[in-house]
Amino acid sequence: MNSDLSSQQVKDIGEQGLLERLQRFCPPEIIGDDAAVLETAPGQSLVVTTDVLVDGVHFSNLTTSPEDAGWRAAAANLSDLAAMGASPLGITVGLGLPGELRVSWVERLYQGMTECLQKYNTPIVGGDIVRSPITTLAITAFGQVNPNQIIRRSAAVVGDAIVVTGVHGASRAGLELLLHPELGQNLKDAERKALILAHQRPQPRLDILPILWKILTPNSCTDAINRVSNSRSLIAGMDSSDGLADAIIQICRASGVSAVLECRQIPVPKTFNHWLPAEQALEYSLYGGEDFELVLCLPQEPALALVQHLGEGAAIVGKITAGSTVLLHDEQKKFPDQVLSLSQGFQHFKSQKL
Amino acid sequence: MNSDLSSQQVKDIGEQGLLERLQRFCPPEIIGDDAAVLETAPGQSLVVTTDVLVDGVHFSNLTTSPEDAGWRAAAANLSDLAAMGASPLGITVGLGLPGELRVSWVERLYQGMTECLQKYNTPIVGGDIVRSPITTLAITAFGQVNPNQIIRRSAAVVGDAIVVTGVHGASRAGLELLLHPELGQNLKDAERKALILAHQRPQPRLDILPILWKILTPNSCTDAINRVSNSRSLIAGMDSSDGLADAIIQICRASGVSAVLECRQIPVPKTFNHWLPAEQALEYSLYGGEDFELVLCLPQEPALALVQHLGEGAAIVGKITAGSTVLLHDEQKKFPDQVLSLSQGFQHFKSQKL
């Protein structure tokens, strides 16, 4: 009986049947009209982001279970909200599915999505299921933000400290271990698993926001007060979904500034120190991508307060300077100074935000 | 030079290049962050709807130019907002594109989308472009609505009049004329063009909403006051994107009521009277779909006021009764009474809303 069910295909139950199966993942009071209705808090701005994921391009049964594909898709969108300073309100899920796809695959995809979403109290509020020759997943996430707390790429100013949360390079290392298990032969089981988990189950850093707002309240920080009173944003930033180098370059471009990064300050997984050559570790951390951490530019005082609060969970990796380049500096002189660019280093095939 | 440009493929300029080309269709102040930020009016609820459209399933170069595909996709989503009583705030567009697709096709798609959106002051606020073996278009539209003015399917009550806007069957007739031009040989050129235009450029009925709210203001209608004071919705309804029969059946299901429709009252294009046999005209009007009109259930008094206001632009086609069936009645006795169901009549392959 169970095996019968697990081999059931989308065409066996049709879009309507699949719809009924998936309704258990959605709040019942929201479903069943032409569109979903959500309450927003007074005075909040709406934040919207969208991602399209295609089978064989953005996920693959070779390295990704349907649960992990679902988790990662949800996490990527929640991370975009976090990067704007926004709290999630809900997501919609558009699915294009071949008739031959197993129903259980779709249910497992939704299982993974909702596991991630539930952690951040975010409902699936609607969607659309259509037939398509190729499995396609289109997610739109929306959230709300206090207009004074919007985190934009364009708000970095000379003198800002650059803070990164978490570690960088773990997701890329996890992907390599999935593709080439032999690379992990010198790793402990727990180390290997931790890196793979970083790839399969990235955590959007919505947890950083309340800490950030607490640190940036006017009473706690004079620099921040000055910034607000000059009607500038409190903070600039984005997420590191496309890599740490990409994030810093994008912020500098949007803000019309330069940055200097200090090699040694970039937090990498501890495992890297005894596993990877220094250059490889640097490559993964700068260009690996999909760590979904936050890269924030803010005045020194609150930057220090944030890092103090987060302990090993964040680091100041450099500073914003005048100009239009991103310079990587190595205090230890292992590497010569180099200007980072998007065409350099690893660039994975990725989606383009409009 | 022009022909060079028009033969350019997506892979020639890449996702980044395409992105730059398409930015002119979007408001510049919104683009360039991890997500778009939009202002919502105080006290308004957020309304969200999403559609996925796949080449060969939902649009085809045989019957639809890229401009029309874009217009229709935008119109369908705006119609979902209108059906909820919501004013549009913006849409996001997710695109999956084969490398071989012409850049000019994508630009023409955006041209058609923005032509429709501009009519309703709605910006494209973001999107995502990815490579895919099949052209796929995922649109999410969001709008806002006064919580007291949400139009739900589930709010119809016994005694309500059923009002439809516009005419039904025109879009289906237009599609038939595109597929089988010989069917139009007895039509005047203007008649044929009008039906084809109804298919290619459907108009979401956002224009109805302000008229509706004016008619339903407490001072103008005692029934409406009673309804509000009983904390019930003012009005029930949905759009007729999947056909008039479908809309009335869905409303009755969601509201736990019956309906009786009067054949003669269903407004069809005037052309039908001298062009189609009565049964064919009825089939098109009930099951044709994609007319994107509104089907509204409201007390007799405001229903009459609405129809009076709209003149030939609306009609009362029946009433809500107790029970759980939708009965089609023919005063002229040309057809026997029949119970309408979704499995009966023409059912086009359509997307399923979650």
C-alpha cells in the first residue's frame, strides 16, 4: 500500500488532487479565494522578493533530496527578507510539474519548505500548480519592515565597519563533499556532516534583526543617532547568497564606495584550518556562495557592539573607504593584495535579480 | 542592424544582459536590492495571488504574440486582485528562459505586460531570470484592500442577486476565430476583431471597485447596512477567469448555497445573436472562460443600483437560493432546466489555485 502511494504520479491524481494533498501545508483560513489576504502591521512597508528554481539548474536529485530542495528554496527567500531588515509575512509557491513526477516528491518538497518556514513562523499563503515538461519552482516571499529599519545596499558610508555573520565557505565545502565524497576522507564524521548540513539546510539570519535593532536604538549608540538625524539609513547590507565577495562588491557599487577586507578576519569553518590549503579556504569563503549570512556596514561603535553580542557568531572583516574598488589585504603577507571582482574566482550559475 | 538585434538570443547577452534590457520596464527606485520595498496604506490588508504560465500549455506563438501573452498574464493577476476587492500595488515576474529564445521575444513580452499594468498604475517591482529548457512565466501580484471591503467567495447569502459585469463568451469566441479563421467568414471585420481583441487583451475589472464601494456606502443602502452591522461581508464574488459556470459553482460551494440562473439574462456579445446557434452561444458564455469579468453576489437593492449605474455593462443573471446546486433555467423553454457542474461542458486545461 505504502509503495503504491509512493509511486503515484502527478498525472494519476491531477492538479486538483495534488492541490488537496498539499493543502495540509497551508493555513486553511487563507486558502480558497482568488488571492490570499494577510494583515500587515500599521506603518510597516511591504517587502517582496521572488526566486525561480529549475530542475537540473538549481537543484538536482543527485545532490539534493526534495526536502532539502524545499528547505533551501524557502531559506533563500527568507534570507532576502532578512537582508532587507524585514520580518516574513508569508510566501506563495508556483509549481510547474511534469505528469510523470511522483506525488511523493512534491509532498517531500513541501515538507522541507514548511520545516524551514515553521522555524520562522511563516505560512505558505497560496500558489499555483500547472503542468510543465520540467519541474519548476517559483517562490515569492513578502515581509514587512519599519521604514526606518530598511537595510539597503546603497547606504554604506566611508568609515563604516563591515560585519559578517556566521562563517563563509561552509555551504560550498558541503556541496563539494556531496559531489566528491572522497575529499572528506581525512575529516571526522561530525565535521563532514556539519559542512554538508550547511549546504542542505542553510539558516536565513532573521535572528540577527532584533539584536541589530536593540543595538541601534538611539539611546545605545551616538553614531547611530547622528546617522538617523541626518536622515540616512542606520545600516547598509545584503545577504551573501551569491558569495561574500559578491556581496561586498555589490554594496560598494550601490553605495559608490570602496572596501578593504582583511583576509585573516574572514570567519571560515574551523575544519578548513586542518583540511584545506589556505588559498582553497579563501576561495570557498569569498566565492563559494549560498551561506545566506548577512554582510552589514555600520558605524564602528554599533559594529563592535554587534560583534560583542554575537561572540563567535560575527566578525568585523574590513572597512568602507573612499573610491570604487574592493581590496583584499593579507596582514600576514601570505597573499599579495588583490582587487576582488565578480569575474574572478568561482562564479556559479545563478539567478539574476531584477 | 535591426535584424541583427531582433535575432539576438538570450544566451548571447546572458541573464545579466537581459536584466539590464528589462530594467527600463521597472521603476528605477525599486530595483537593486535583495527585495523590493513598497508602501502600503494604513489599515489596509495585503492581498497576494500567483500564476505560473508555461509555453505550449498556457500560451503559444501560434495564437498569441509575446505582447499579448504578457498582457494576458498581467491581466489575469490583476483580475484576481479585483476579484478580492483589492487595488494593485505591484507585481513580480519570474522568468525561466531557454538560451535559444530571442531577446526580442522577452522584450515584447514585457512590453505587453507593462501596457496592461500601466493602465492600472501598477509597477513591476522585481523578478528573477533563470535558464530553463522551457519558457516559463511566474507572476505574483499584490494589492491592498480595506478589510471591510474584501470580496470573498464564501460570503453569498440566500436572497442575493447575482450580478455579472461585461459579456461572457467573447474570449472563447476570439480564440476559436484565431484557431479556425474560416469560422469568421460571415462576420464583419469589426465584429471579428472585437472578439479576437477580447481574447488577446482582456480587461481586469478594477474599474468596478470604486463604483461598488460608492453604491455600498452605508447611507446609500439599508440592506448593506444590516449586513455590515451583522459583521458579514458586504458582498461575495470572484472573477470569471475559469468561466461563468465555474465562478457561480465555486461561490455556491464556498458559501454553502444554491443558485438559479436565467439563460436569457446572461449577457453575450451581440455578434453571437446572428452568428452562433443558441446552444453554442450558451456553451461559450458559461464555459468559455478567460473573460475576466466579475461575478458578484449582493443584496437586491445595491445589485439594482450597480446594474443601473453600469447600464449595458452589467446584468443580474440570477439569485442565490437555499441548497447546494446551480440550476440553469430558461424562461423561454428553449432548453430544459439543467444543473450545472464543472465536469459538464467545455473545461480547458487550467491552473489550480492553492
